[in-house]
Amino acid sequence: MAPTEELLESLGVSIDPETLRLALTHRSFSYENDGIPTNERLEFLGDSVLGLAVTDHLYRSYPDLPEGDLAKLRAALVSTRALARIARRLGVGRHIRLGEGEQRTGGAEKDSILADTMEALIGASYLSTDVDAARRLVLRLVTPLLSDKEAMTAGKDWKTTAQELAAAQNLGEIRYLVQGEGPDHSRTFTATLTISGTEYGTGAGSSKKDAEREAARLTVEQISSPDGEADILTLVLGRS
């Protein structure tokens, strides 16, 4: 089976060969090959198809959510991180036509390139089939993220969320207790978030910022839900 056939099988949709080739052509490849057409127009089209399919699905699936909450969910589902996550699962990176410079710098693994290519593939599926087939493709790829806590909250500002939840519940002042260990070139940091002297989440990371962010994330789960297992809607929407 040809590599592109494997990709189409993973996508579960038919795309004509020329449109598929175009969807996988990054502008860096075009710059090094006499300015051949790139996937940017398909990306523009796919972005609209993606947005409409996700918006329609959320509107119908969550009839009680206000517009602001629906917007937060949509933003999480169509984010660069979410689309890049989908692209990695499908193995899209190895099929992208990149210029030599982008290849040398790991372009096939960059979130921005993967996400843009996913949008171009969605646009290509729309042109090669119809709006219903493209919508089904989007939902097949995107809706599983609604049960993936890590994917839905990947870009969340946990420190701000923890601060807002603590204030909303009148818990008191937040502080981070940070410790580092190991040699300077390979230090590991541990941070514990305290509220009014009471310890909550403890996180580790290669920097103080990462450790504090993880401590805040764990704290948000603890104070959002009595059993420490807040659901995805709670975490994405910032409910207390």
C-alpha cells in the first residue's frame, strides 16, 4: 500500500490524488520548487469546514450551555494543539512535503505545520466529496477529544484558573513552595501549591514554571471536585 493510501485509509475519506498532493504541500516546499501551489488555500477552506462542523455539533450536543461556554469548548477542539494531536495520531507528519530547511529543523513535528495540514486535508476532503462527508470526517477526528482531558486542557492557564477558583471559594492566599535538585544543566523542580498554609497539588518539571503549572493543575482538580476528579467540562469551562 502506498504511503498516501495509508493516510487516506486512516482518514477514512476519499481525496483525489492531485488535491491530496496539494493538501500536503507546505509553503517551504513551494519556495524551493519554483513557487508551485501550496496548501494554504485549502487550509483556509478547511478551517471554515472545521469550525462549522464543530460549532453545529456542540450546539446540538449541549443545549443548556450558554454561548460563552460553547465558545470555550470550540476553541479547545479546534486549537493548534488539538489539531496537531490528531495529526500525530494519524501519522500525517511523514507525508507532508517540506522544504529542506524545514526538514532539518523538524518541521514534520511542529504543531503549527501539523495543524495547518490537518485543516488543508479537511478542505481537500470537502472538495473531493461533499459537505456531509467532510463534516463526518471532522466529527470522527475531533469528537473523541471531548473525552480526552489532556487534549482539551493542553493550553490552559492553570495558575490563573487556580487563583480564580481559590478567590471564588474564599479559600485564601495562594503561594508556591518550590525546590530544585540536581546539577545545573539538568535540574528538576518540585512545586507545592498552598492556600492559606494548606498544601494542595504538588507538581514536578524541568523548570520552576512547569512545576508550578502542574501543581496548579492538580490543585484545580482538587478544589473543583470533592473527589479530585473534575470532569472535562468543569476544567475547560473553569466552573467551581
